[in-house]
Amino acid sequence: MIKSDFGVIGLGVMGKSISLNVSENGFPISVYNREFPGEEYVVEDFLKTNHSFTNIQGFTELKSFIDSQKTPRKIFLMIKAGDAIDQMIDQLLPFLSKGDIIIDGGNSHYLDTKKRFDFLSSKGINFIGCGVSGGEEGARSGPSMMPGGTKESYNQVSQILETIAAKDSNGKPCCTFVGPEGSGHFVKMVHNGIEYAEMQLLTELYALLSTTLNYQEIAQYFLEWNKGELESFLLEITANILQKKEGNDYLLDKILDKAQNKGTGSWSSIAALNLGYPNTIMSSAVFARYISSFKEKRVVYSNQTKKLSDEKLSIDIESIKKAYQFARIINHQQGFALIKQATDVYEWNLNLSELARIWTNGCIIRSALMNDLSSLFTKNEDIIDDSKTFKFLNQFENDVSKTIQNAFSKRIALDSFCSAYNYWISMTSNKLPANLIQAQRDYFGAHTYQRIDKDSNEYFHTNWKVK
């Protein structure tokens, strides 16, 4: 066979889907998977299953895999993030030539990507950290892709990546050069944080609405919302989940209420702490998952808690809808503002409008709101700097408050709705009680404070002990 244009390492679910996507778009491709107990026939089975794809070559030996590709080689890693990436890089290096390109398509931590970028640059090898969103279906039919590295290395792989990516409403690929070194994986990390919060908001709506409505009724409201400004992939699949039955029972009722996570949500929170920007909704969503994992303790404590009456909650569906719109905007505000903070600190010069655009299709957080944000960011750096958006949030503040109070009356925790509401209240407050914190810090640690009646560059210390 002729030399391949592209190589994929790792034939898990995502690796297989990406490989078929590349092949189907007319690019000759080489695929590799290690021979390991339980994985001896992965490559063989993949080729047999997809025998109609005649431009795919399969390998279980790295040197042959690398030799089968045109130079500069373009090798896409679709393996588990962490040590496995470093081990694979070490195995590849003896066979690579200067100018070859390694693309990490996993959920690697952006600081690890920066280290790998620097290390491989010293060896003359190009490294691209590429966020990939869309799951198995997206990888197969068109994902959203977030590559970071050098513009020169991106230009060498852009034809393939942009061809296999999803397309926005104007037919443009949902793939763009994000920025330097770890920036691609950083924005994918924040994407996942936004995703965590979007899922949690829907989970909280489900908890609240199911006190009064059955699953079919909730699903119908969600499907109706999905026809307008609230349209999103996650809202759509949630409506489908609510309607799925196993026999006469809803499948959802048979699923254990312990949510798992792969760590990318908590990475967003850690990054926000390090960068000094509040991502309270993402963090609340992560902690809600952590709390759910304590199932046994929750059952014990629940049995010791006073039970409420079975009286149904009075539901104002329009008010709840407005509260949901409000919380989603705040979630996206925090996510994009975190990206903006990172681009300022790391001097990445990221384009928020372009990021929103490539998230309008292919990815898990695609939505009508994301389409609006792509336009909004051409004029504003922060979502709530937009006068129309600010007016909307201001008008719907009472709906969020009402929704939270109703939920609390039935002992329903609305972690993310509360976080959205608190953020808005604090960000729109002329005066916060942080002056007391400054006085406390000065009292026990002589950390000094500024005064409102003095120059902002002056700092003061007081002996606070009262005689």
C-alpha cells in the first residue's frame, strides 16, 4: 500500500472512531495497538470488521507502523492520559525524525502537555495537545477539536483535522488553532467543567420537577424548551433518558445514584483556584458528584432525618425555565472568564469567539447559547458585559431565588443553582463584607489593609486590641 497520511495509536472506542473518520474522508491511515493480554487481536479484529475501508493499514509493531507513514509523520495518540502518554513518547522517539508531529488527543492535563511540548521541542519533534469532544459518535462523524502547539505544526495537520471535524452552521470546521503549547488541553478542560455544571443543573431540575411531575411530563417540557433558546445536546439527551423504559419501569429508577467522574471537572476548579478566578458552579457540580458517592452514609443519615409531608410542590414552570436560563448563562460566564484569565496569565492570546464557534457543533456542550456567544465575544470579553445579557439576568434574578426557595422547602439541594445565584448577587453588589476579612487578617497576621478614605496605594496596620 502507499504511505499513509496519518497514524493513530490506540484502538479503543475513540481511536477506532477517529480512524474510520479519517479513512472515510479519503486519507490513507495506519493504526497501531499494542499486543497485550486481552488485546492480542485488537488490530486484526478492527481490520476484519472494517474490511471495506481499503486505505487502512494495521500494525502491532511500532517501527513498522512509523515506517508506513509519509514524513513528516503525523501520529495521533488516543490512549489513556497520564503516564501512558510519556511511556508511549519514549517508545516512539527512537524511530522518529526531526519535524515529525505527535498529537495527544486524550484528556491530558494542560501543564503536563506544556512539559511534553518543551521536552519534544528540544528533540526537534513537534507536539500538539488536542482536546477532542463529542464522544464515540462525534469522533466517528465529526468531533469538535481544540489543538494547541505551534501554528507551523498545526498547519501541517490542519487539512486532516479540519476535514474530519464537525461543521458549524456556516460549514466551517469546528476545529481551529487554539494557541501555544498546553492551551488546547486547557480549553478542553474548561469545556469539561462547563459540561459538569450543565449536567448538574439538569439533574437539579429533574430532582425539583419530579416532586410534582412524572418523567414523561418532565421530558415533554424539556423537549419543548429544546425547540427554542434553551436548545442543547444535553437537554435533548436528558429528555430521551427520562422516557426510556425497561419493561414497564423507567430505566432511570434502576440506576444507582452514585455519580462517577474522570477528574477533568476538578482540574478546572484547581486551575481556577490557582488563577484566582471563581468557577463556583463547576466546583459545586464536582462536589455534588462527590457527595453522591457516599450512598451508604446518606441512607443512614436519611433514616434519622425528619420526613416532610407528601404534599406536592406548587410548580411555576415558566419561572423555573427562566431560572435555568439564568444559571446556564452564569455557568458559561464563569467558564469563558476562566479561559480569559488563563490567556492573560500565560499570554496565550486565545480567541473566545472562535472557541465558542468550534463548540457550536460536534461537542457535548453544543447549544443555541453557544451560537449566540460566538457573536457576543466579537464585541465583549465577558458575557455579562453585554447589555442585553445583563438586563436579562437582572430581570430573572427573582425567578432563581423563587426556584431555590421552593426546592429548599422540600429539602432538595440545588448546589449549582445556588452557586449561580450567589455569584450574580456578589458580582452585582457595590459593597461586600470583605472589609471584615481584611480587618481579621490584619488583626492576627498584620497583613495590612487599604482604606476607602485614603489613596488606593496606601496600606495600614492597626493594633486591634480593645483596652
